[in-house]
Amino acid sequence: MSELDAFFNDVESDQHAHQERLKDYALFLLLNSTMRDDDDGLEDEIIDTEPTLERWREIFERLKLNQLRTIDLPNWSQTSFNKSYKDNGIDN
């Protein structure tokens, strides 16, 4: 069984709490994805609706495929770091 299946089967007794956890996790993944600036209304769908189990699977699969990788994140060179360090008056 995959981690995603385990996540969906975790808490069935409290559907509202389960939906809130799904929403929180989906919004976290959205924030850390390439879709964070242009999500085609996905954020509104997550917040404002109660997606079905099948739709949650589609949402998470889409978010999983669009996660930022380390190489996608800004990377300061040592020169940029030193300049920032000096510009902030830290190096006296």
C-alpha cells in the first residue's frame, strides 16, 4: 500500500477533521509547487469545496507532479551572500 493510500485511509471516523487535514496538506503542497503563482483556481477549489475521494487523488497527484525541486529554488553564490552580509552592516 502506498503512502498516499495510507493517508486517505487514516481517519474515517471524523470526516470533517479528515477533510481539514487534507485541505491543509494540499495547500502546503500547493505553496511548495510550481503552480503556486498560477493554479487555475485549484486553491479556491481546495478551500471552498468538499472534493470527493477521487478528486482528492487527482489533486494530490497533480500537486505531487509539480513539486519544486532543490534545483528550482534560488541559490545564492558565495559572492552574493558576502555582498548581502556587507550591505546589511553585519561585517564591521
